[in-house]
Amino acid sequence: MSTVAEHLPTRPCKSSAGRRRRHVKQLGYRIHQIVPAAHTVLLTPVWTDAHGDPEVVFMALVRDASGRALKLRSGDSRQLAALVQGAFPTADWSRSQTWRTDTNSLMTLPHALGRWGW
């Protein structure tokens, strides 16, 4: 089944400013419902072509306050990505992003090769 591009908007509607503020305010609570001990959430885009067309999926790495990686259930990466993307729709989602509980903010990670000047 193919998607008819004529019926898809060129620019999907973003939520209102009030809704984005509410998403940001409730983000910590919603993430702690999925992973109770979460302190940082790293979301990394991974391009895959498992079904023929290339698509982006997000892999989540969640760490607790001591820095240990926490195990996620099946589908948790997708839910975490949806929550953080809903709260920060204007972020550059082609790069890895880290969300922290203590500041309730999103940080872009520098390019890994940039540290060595490549």
C-alpha cells in the first residue's frame, strides 16, 4: 500500500504554545511513569530501510542518577521519543538529543568526530 502524497500536508501542524508548555511541564512525570529511575534520556536517530523506504527511528538510552544504563521494555524507545519530541518540536531531530530531569531541558550532543577536528 502506498501513501498518496497529495493528501499529506507539507508542514504538519505544530501544537499551540500553551500545549507545548504543558508538555514540557509534565515531561518529567510522564517519563518517570515509563522508566521510574530515569535521570537522563539520550535519543539517537537511526536511519533504517527495513521495509524498503528509508525511515528514521529513535533509539533511547536511559541512565539513572549514578550513570547506570536502565533496561527498557519493548516499545519504550518509541514512547520516550514521542514524549520528548512533543515537548520540543522545534529541536533538530536529525542529531542526538539528551533530556535531563534536573533541568527539564534538551541538549544537542556535539558530533562525535568533531572532538578530534575531523
